[in-house]
Amino acid sequence: MTNAVLAAPIESPRRVGLFRPGTLLPQVPMFVWLAILVLLPNVLLIGVSFLKSVGGNVVFDPTIENYARAFQSSGVWWLLLRTIAVAALSTTIAAVIAYPMAYYAARILQRGRFMALLLVIIPLWISLLMRIFAWRVILGEKGVLNTFLLQMGFISQPSSAFLYNSVAVFLTFVYVAIPFIFIAVYSAIERIPQDLVEAANDCGASRWKSFQTVIWPLSKPGLAIGLSLAFLMAVGDYITPSMVGGLNGTMLGMVIASQFGIAGNWPYGSALAVILLVAVSIVLLLVFRFSRVPGILVGEGGGGSAVRAKPMSFAGKLKAYGAFLLFCLPYAFLYAPLILIALFSFNTATVQVLPLEGLTLHWYQEVLNNAALLAALNRSLLVGLCVLAISVIAGTGFAILFAYGKVAGAKWLESLLTLPVAIPGVVLGITLVLVFQLLSVPVGIWRLVLGHSTFVMPVVMMTVLARLRRLDPALVEASSDLGARYGSTLWNVILPLARSSIIGGALLGFTLSVDEVVVSQFLTGTQPTLPVWVWNQMRFGFTPSVNAIFVCIGLLSIVLTLIARQFLETNKKAA
Amino acid sequence: MNSNSPDEAIITFKDVVKRYPGAATPALDVKSFSINRGEFFSILGPSGSGKTTALRLIAGFEHADSGRIFIGDQDVTDVPPYRRDINTVFQSYALFPHYTMQENVAYPLKMAGVRAEERKKRVNEALEMVAMEKMADRFPHQVSGGQRQRVALARAFVGRPKVLLLDEPLSALDLNLRQQMQHVLVDLQRKIGITFVYVTHDQGEALSMSSRVAVVNGGRIQQLDTPSNIYYEPTSRFVAQFIGKSNLVSANVKYENGEPLATVCGEQFPLPGAKRDGPVNLGIRFESLTVTPGGERRPNEIALPGQVSDVLFLGHTCEVKVRCRDQEFIAFAPAYKDGNLRHDQEVLVSFKPSDCVLFDD
């Protein structure tokens, strides 16, 4: 009791209601969303895992047979263990690379911080599939790595040791994880006020000591978020293993997906999914347990790098250049596959091997003539825009509701709504199939739009909510004090102030939707989105036009971001 | 108690210049001056005057472009902050959010390698001195601003540094709390005998607590003296106007029989400090002027006839604005429940010539 009183913050921010007191009506859409798109799918998954499959059909006959089968199979245990181990280890290695990078960018780099950040984000816009595919091109028997080693004389004949095994899967996961961990850690370190570091120095802590006692504990929560995101992506991924893993690189996700495909045993697949979900939850709980830091960093801003206090000696300069080179190294790792994609898009040969045969723009022309590709692109954009509309409206609405609506149990509801982000892709795909089947949502665009919205909406909601929580609560009071009704306060005060966060969340969400392949594969039916179409191409005959279209998409997204940034900057100046 | 002579220098600046990249004028450009052991030294100036830069140079967060800084006899210009025997109370307090009050105060002792037992004892002592022992286990976000401030203070002095630097530590507190804290600070400084270097823009704080004050403006020290000398004998227009309330009076000086005579609004009086003929600026404090309703002239005082143009009632006193020919004077006059001076009333403004301060600029 006394402890609870002691722990209560002295100045808890007041939140004046933006809604008419006493009415629960605005909360209804949120609960409907929660029930249909979040809770029902998971309940169904657990339910189906206790049913039987007879000849490919689900039969209502409660049983624990599926779990018994899974627990008795040493193959499943082995696969689960390996899946978790590969995901955890690759995520850890990625953190070992990304953390120092983020620290350097946020604290030591004196200029060009935005560029450093942008250069890490850009690879995320190039389709995940393409990046994975590029790794296949690098690691394959006729791949870049083999060619290089042959020419240098390190090996006498091409080695098949690089591709189709766990190491290739592992490497690709590290590659995919670095940007996520970098962004999470960077934003955490950047927020730490410089005067805390100065205070530590002032109290006698050396540079290393002050890192250990101030920067590290305060950046741990950010690191945990990055680790979890990367871990989830890896653990729920069945695309990467099937592309670069071969037989030895099989992961549990592939087995689960196959139960819903060729094997056609939904109950068993559901049981495996539940097992994976439980294992993942345990890992994530451990991660957050170890990263928990007491206290709250109050106030915003601050941050900034240490001002270089005094002119450097020659040895100091040498060390600084060394550090800078080390900082640049991971960028080479991030960009090598992208450069390959760009190179091959101009190559005359249809096979993706070095050296290039000759230069051509043929593949770019072919993009315009490839009806199937253009249809897939169209579909992706259509789905992306619909997802965007739904997610922005729902996400912004729910964020305003949580920030100003005095919703009982808001914390729990928020976490529940974000749950789909924390479910491995393969499991999320299955749960959505189950719920859409039950509600007989037709296969195709509608399933895709609703399915994508389950994980894009939380992204928009959390971005906007973070912004609203930092706004001065007195603004809403001032607005109503000055005679604004509930609606006009919303329209004139809240929305304009939240605009940049809405745009930011929307852009991020759009990218997520357009690039999604793991969940889409379950929902798309016979009319594929672009990534799914590319995925099929890669398995059944590949055309370099795919390279060309991704070069175009990559360039377009870079240009759009730069324009958006310019726009936001001018806005900031005007304000 | 202290075997060292009272005027032993603990911090010495020698021709220190600090310029920030892109700035036209240096943030700080000072000739030599010293801060003495055991004194309560204030650096007072408006924002952007260079006072915080001076503090950050002493702490070691900034590096001087030229010139040297000494602690005692040791040249510390190139010594990093964590090897200086100096601690800072930050304007933002800079308490570590992930440590309790207790852990925050223990931090410098931990860094110095003090044993756990001894550490615990000294942390408790320090927290008691700032009356925060009951909140030892709370986190920074769980206490109020004033309490955070006190813990920041305890953290800074618990390691018994040679010098304690305070960067506007009271600026975030309300008036009552600020006055309370002023007493705590002065008390503490006497008890622990550490040299305090206190940076502030609040003249009241500087005058009430310090043994010496350096007034800075534009990166330069304008005047360095005791509070009472700064107040009563400002050497420049800037100091006179920044500290307390002063009338700025233009006078004309003329030599007669080798004696300089000043003329203000037609009245003549000797001004021994004047060195040349022509117009000069004089400063007269509000409280050095007396306003009387007409007639009676006081001996040894210069009296200028004028007309009341404005009266502000301040409670314990009135601020009266009087127009005498082409100049305006503001004076403090005692306030009465009734019978105060009225607008347009004819009055005499009188002052002693010795209360006039002659400015160089």
C-alpha cells in the first residue's frame, strides 16, 4: 500500500477528455476491431488445433492428438530448437554489428547523421525477396563469391558450401535484421540527454564507465525492441529458408506453412503454430525481462553528440579514422546485394552470374510489356492504398481515443491491438485464413486488405499515440476554454499537430503492406500481389525484368522520401 | 579552521578565449582572474553573456581556444572532466533516470572506488544534509523539482570536490522554494567549506549569497567585486542598469578654478571624479533620491524642481516618476495609506552629489 503511494509520480499529466463524458459510443469500433481481427483469429487457431483432420477437411471432433503427435516427434522438437536458435543467434550477431553502428551515428558522428540513418533505411524499401534473392546470387555455385574465390586462387573449383544450408539462412537473417536493430537503438541512444553523460564524466566516470552506467542501461529497452522485431521476422519466415536454406536449412515455419498447403492438415498446422507462438513468447519475455530498466527518462529532446572538447592528437585522429572506417563497413554489407540487383537489371544475360555479358535497357522495356507483372503491381498498389486508408482512419481514431478518451484498461487494450505485430508472420497468416474462412470473406483483394490492416493499423496507431502523448495536455483544455466544441478541437488542434506522425506512420505502413509476402501468400489466392508474383517467378522461371522493376521502385521510394522530408522541414520552419 | 591563507587562488583563468564555430564574437574572452579557496563566487550576467561557457570551461566540458586554466597550481586546460576534482550541479539536474536518489548520490563515490560501507555512510550523510533521506529509494521521476534539485546538490558535494559548480540551479523552482534553497546553499557552503562557483542571471541571488561577484556581458567581465561595491559603485552603465534600479542622468561638466562642476537640469554641484569637460553620464539609484512636496530644501543636497508624472504603489513603498525639465527621474518614496504623492504635483527631487556614480562609458 505505502509502496504504491510512493511509486506514484508526483506530477502525473492531466488528460482532459476530448469526448463527451459518459458516452461509450466512440469505443465501439475499437472493440469490434479487437474482437474480429485480433481475438477471434487467435481463438480460432487454438480451437482448430484441438480438432481432427479427415482427408484434408477439418472435422469437429475435439482431441489433443495433434499436440501428442507434435510432442512425440523428435523432428518437430529438433526443428523448433533449430528455428529458435538460428533466429536468436542471427539476431544477436546483427545486434553486435548494429549497436556500435547506431552508437557511432547517434553520438560520435558530427555531421551527416540523417544520411547515416537514411542509408540504413533504404535497403528496407527494396523488396525483402529481392534482397534474399541477391544473396542466392552471391552465394550460389556460379555466384559472385565463388567466382571471386576462384579467381583469387583460394579454391580450385566452385564450392556448394555457401548456399542451401543453415549458414546461408543465418547470414540472410543477419542481413535483414541489421536495419531494424539499428533504427531501434539509434532512436533510443539519440534521446539520451547529453548532460547525463556530462554528469557522469563530472562525477569521475571515464568514457567507458559512462557508457556502461548511462548509455547502455538507457538504450537497453530500445535494443530489446529491435531484437524482438528482428527475432519475430526471422522466426516466422518460411520464405528465406526455402530460398537459400535447402533441405539442411529447413525451419519450423516451412513445415507449418506446408500443413496449410500441400499437406493439407490444418489442425496439425495450427497445433504447431501454437507451439511456435508459445516458444516465441517465452523468448520475448526473457528479452524484455533482461532489458528492463527502472525509472523514466523525463523530458524530451536533449540528445546530440558530444562536442569534441579539444583538438585531437595524431594518434587520436588515426583512431577516429579507424572508427569511421569500421562504421562504414556494415554499409558495404547492406548495399552489396542491392548493387547486384541494379547491375543485373542492365545485364543482357538472363542468368544471374558475373561477369556481366553486356549492357541493355531491354528488361526495363519488358516491364512495360509484361501484363502479369503490371497486373500484380497494380494489385499491390490497390491493396496498399486501401490498407493505408483503413489503417490511417482506424489507427488515428484509436490513438485519439486512447490519448483523450479515458478508456478503462487502455494499456491492455493497446497491447492487444498491437498483438498482430508480435505474432510470427506464418502464424498470423494462418489465423487470418481461419477467421476469413469462418466469416466467408472472398479470397483475393478483400482478404489482403483486411489481413494487412491487422499489422499496419497498430504501426500507425503507435506512431500517432507516441506523438499525442508528448503534446501539452493544456492544449485541449485551452481549445475548449476558448470556446471550441469537441469536434472542432479535434479538427483544429489535435489533427494538425499529429499530422506529421500520421504521414510518417502511413508511409511506413504502406511500405510494409506493399512488400509483405509471408502473410500475403496465405491470403492472395490466384491473383497475386507483386511480391507473391515475384516469389512464384523465382521458383518457376525468373526474368531479369523483376530486377528492373525493383530498381524503379527503389529509386521512386528514395525520391518520395526526400520530397516528404523537404515538405516536412518547410512545414516545421513555417510553424 | 583552514590553514590556507584566505586569498589563496583555487581557480585561475589566464587570457582565456573560447569561440564557438560559426559565431562572430567569442563566447568568452577574459583577462586573468582568480577564484579564491572557500569563497562563494558568483558569475552574473544576462543570457548569452558567456557565464555558462565559463562554468563549462572550469568543469572541462569545453576546451579553451587559447589561454590556460589552473586549479590550484595545476594546469588543467587539457585535463578531461572525470579527472578534475570538481563537481557540477546541472541546470537540468541531470539525475540518472534509472538510478534511485541513493544510487545517484553514490555514483561519484563508486567511480572513485570508495568501499561499499563507507559509501553508504557518506550517501546517508549527504542526503540528510539536503533533507532527502526519506526519499532515498525513489526514482527521479517520482519526486518534485525542488527535491530533484537537492539530490543533484548532494550528488555534487558527496565526493568532497575542491570546487562545486552550480549552473543556475534554482531557475526551475518557484519563488518560495528558491528562497529556501538560497539559505540551504549558503548554510551548506559554510558547513562543508567547499569553494562554490555559482552561475546565475538573477542579481538578487548573486548579491545575497556571494562573497564576490563577477558581472559578465558579451563574453567579458564587466566588473569583479564584492556585492556591496557592485551595487553601490558600479563602474559601467551596464552594471548599474543590470543590478538594482538606477536613473541614468546626463550632465555637463565644466572646470572652474581647476574644480570640475557638473550641471544637471540647471543645478550646479562639484563632481570630483570627472576628468574632462563636456557631457557625461551619471547613475543615481532610485533609493538615493528623495522626493518632497515643494518648498523645503535639505542641506548638502542638490534639489531639482519637477512635476510628478506617475506613481506606482508597490506596497511597502511607491515608485515615483518625476519630470524635471528635459529629464525624468524615478525615486522610491515611502508609501502611506493615504496622503501619497499625486499626479501633476509640484515636487523637489533631491540627492547628495556623493551618491552620484560617474560612468566611464
